[in-house]
Amino acid sequence: MPSAFTERDRERIEGKLLETGFRLFTTQGLRKTSLDDLVRPAGIAKSTFYRFFDSKEELYVALIFRQVPELRAGILAVLDDESLGVAERLRRYLHAALDIQRNNPLYRRLLTHPDELELVAARTSPDRLEETKRLIVEPSLEFLQRARKNGDLVDVEPGIVFGVVQAVLTVPLQEQMFDPATYEPALDLLIDIVATGLTRSHGKDHS
């Protein structure tokens, strides 16, 4: 491969690195994935990898960042649905967020492997991490702020309420501690309790 890539070359190589990274990170993990593993399918040298990404961790974050618009759109679709009451929107938001944790291979891998999460956080630009976090968290906090302003939320700082929401989202990390027969019903009940407990009803909540 010549040292000067055409735009088409760059698109092909970057696409192949992203494709390979997704496959390997979600199956064997960050630690067990070597640079050789990543560059071989793209047909480039290891030194060339750094012309595209600063590190394996940066490649991982790039994969996550590419999914942020879709995840953000899904969150907004639930939280902005004014045909539903606030409690029902909270309930559906929690279920949607848990579905992402359960079904998105990248997020599930990080959440279930804290050592890899630490590696990604330590080797990635703070600005990049903050931007990713902002895009995902911001819609939830704005929704909670609006709900509190409208009198639909308990009179507690939105940041504290969001902390309660985050606590619910950590439950799946301890799934192995639960009886498999009762885990899902218990989680559903917890979501119902949190959604109704955090909100003030103004008439019948839509479901």
C-alpha cells in the first residue's frame, strides 16, 4: 500500500478497521485483540494503524460514537412522546435503556467487563468521552428538568433523580446474584415502583 492514500483507500481501510474492531471487541474483548488482529483484514502495517486511530481504545470509542445518534434518537422518541404521561415515559425509557445494555454488544461488553471500561476511559481523550456522555445523558436530564418544572416530578434535584435512574440501570450487572425465575419480574416491578414513585400524577397516566 503506498504511503499516500487516496480518499477511497482511507474510507476502505477505516471501514475495515471498524468492522474488524466491532467483531473482535464484542467476541474476544479489548485485551485479547492485538494490533495484528485488527490490521490483517485491512491489509495494512501496524504502524499505519496509527494514521487512523491513536490506539485500540480510540477505535473502540469510535465504534461507540457511531452508534450514539441512533441511541439518542431512540431515547428522545420515548421521552418526547407527549401522548404518554411522565411516569409511563420514565418506565419506557428505563426499559429502552436496559434493552440497549442487553442487546447492544459493544455496551454490554464494556458494562460486563469493568477492566476494559477502565482501559477505554484511561486511553481516550476526555473531551471525546465527555461528548459521548453528554449526547446520551443530556436528553434524560432535560426531560427530568422539564417534568420538575411542570410539577410532574417529585421536588428533588433532577441530578439526584437521574442518580436513581442510573441505580436501576446497574441492576443487570448483578444479574447472576438473582434467582433466574424471579429476576425479570422483579426488575419490571422495580421499574414500575421507581417510575410511579418519582412522579406526581395529574389525572390518569397513559400506558
